[in-house]
Amino acid sequence: MKANTIDEVIQQLDIIINDCIQKSSRIGYFASLYKAMTIGVKVGIEQDAFDNGPRMELLDVAFANRYLTAYNQFSTGQVATHSWMHAFKAAEQTNLSIVQHLLLGINAHINLDLGIAAAAISTAGDIESLHHDFNLINVVIGNVYLSLEKQLKKISWPTIFLKSLDPTVADDIVNFSIQKARDTAWSNAVILADSTEIQDEDIIRATDTIVSKVATCVQNPDGITKWIIKGILLFESNDVAKNIKVLNEG
């Protein structure tokens, strides 16, 4: 199920999305967002937005294969990383908002997978040359996520008014501090690029434990965030298949 090009990544994501629509699985929420992110990166490469387009395709594919592998493991009854198991198992919960499902995927993919993927295509001697493009790919991810307003308005309209209700809460729920996640991923990439395979396993395992704790917080918000989520759920569409189709709109 591994991909070799960005186009193959998009094809694999389409398969997952269509399967999730058929099964009314909330796993399709993040898959739809991730497809949009991948298309955004592809467009950026085609428009020479990055310093090194071919290297960015290598990063994008290595990054995507982390998700595709985790999805395949979960869907075939195997155990994926703790972070992805949180996200996939949460798809069975009816008490989480669409935004929470999206954030669980973003959490696992950026906080855990991105640093691993960046290190996989780099060495300790050349990883710094990736830093600028690494930051740019995260700008693409953040912009695509924040551009979902039109789709979210159709299926979870209270989400659109979060900023007018409480900008601080909105940043926590909607933006998920993508910059902080990016910086953490980069730090992990630098460490992994200069470590041995045995050390890699320990570093990844420790990072996965921390990231899975973040997932628990996303699933179980407290304070005012908890009540805002409850309010959102009152008005959110319960038609999972329809919601995925809407998120998958161009």
C-alpha cells in the first residue's frame, strides 16, 4: 500500500476516503483533510514554491507512507503507533466533534510522523538545508486546515463562530498550535538524523508516548473548551458519509 509519488499518495487517499464513505467511518475526516494538504504540497512543488521541489516530493511521500502504513495496520487488525491508534479508535466515538477528529489526525501526523519522515530522507550533514522547505510545508498544512471554513460551515456551522466567541479558545481548538507542533517535529528530525537505528527506536517510542498523551487531551478537553465542544455537537451533522463528502469537496 506504499506510495512512490505524490500522485500515488493522492490515489491511495482516494481509496481510503471512498472506503470510509461506504462504511460511514469518521477516519475519512482526516483522510479528506490530508488529501487536500497533499494536493496543496503538489501545487507548491509545481509552482516552484520550495527551494528543492524533488526533495519535497521525497519528504511528502515518506510522510504520507507513515499514515498509509498506520491505516493499513489498523484496518487489518494490527497495532499501529499509540498516536495513530488513538486517532483511529476515536473514529468510533460519537461524542467527539469533527474538529476533534481532524486534530487527532494532525497530532499523530505532525507531532510524530513528520520528524521521522524528514530524518528518513536526510543525514546529519544535510538536514539543515531542509529546514526552510520543512517550515513551508507546514505553512501549507496550516493554510489548508484553516481554509476548510466553507466545508465546515455546511456540516458544523458553530465552528465558524469560535473566534467571535473566544479567540483564545478558537486558537486552541482550530489552529492546534501548528507552529509548536512543527517546531517539535523539526527538533525530532534533527535528533533522529544524527542517531543510530537502535537509538531511533527509543526516540520514536518516547515521542509516540508523549504525542499519545496530547491525543488524550484532544479527546477529553476541560474547562470552557469542553462546553464549547458540547455546544458544537448539538448542531453538527450526524451523517458521517455526507460529512466526508463535504470535506472532500474542492
